[in-house]
Amino acid sequence: MSIKIHDDEFKKLSKDQQANQEAIKTKQAELADTRNELEVLETQMEEVQEILKEFLCPYCKAPMTIHDYGSELVWHEGKDCEVEHETIIYDCGLEIYDGKETRLCRKMRDEQ
């Protein structure tokens, strides 16, 4: 082969290598961006799971069906006072009234 042919092939290969290196750098940058997005999504999922715990039975993870507040007037020290009450009921039967379990979760009842 002549030197010119080799020289032309070398120039072509050099151009291809440069183009490939640029493509690789572009893909590496895209991959880094995607990894960053994934980290953000993972953090958001962890936060959502923490929030979700508040709406699930602590024993069996059944969903909350009722979260209600009520009030009543009671006579205290010679005057009417309004007392607030909180009721939480889960699909499994767990009932919590003013922070106290008044009915057990189905899972807990089955284990007894």
C-alpha cells in the first residue's frame, strides 16, 4: 500500500476516534445526570414512605379508613369546657381513641 492510503486511513481513524470520544463524554454526562435524578427520586420515595406510615396500621399495614375529630362540652370547675377527641380506625379493625387502642388489629387478635 502506498503511504498516502495509510495516511488517509490514519486520518479517518483519528476523526472516528475523536467523534467516539465526544459521544462517550456525552453519554457519560447523560449517565451522571440520570444517576443524580435517581438519587433525588430515591430520597423522595423514602420521604413518602415515612409519611405513608402515618396512614397505615402499625401492626399489619392496613390503610386508615377514618381519622376524625370530635368535641364535647363537659362541666369542669363550674364552667363548660370543650374537650376534643380523636378517633382513628384502620381497615383491619384497629381503633385508637384519644391515643389509646380501644380495639385491636385483626392480626393482633388472631395472635392472641
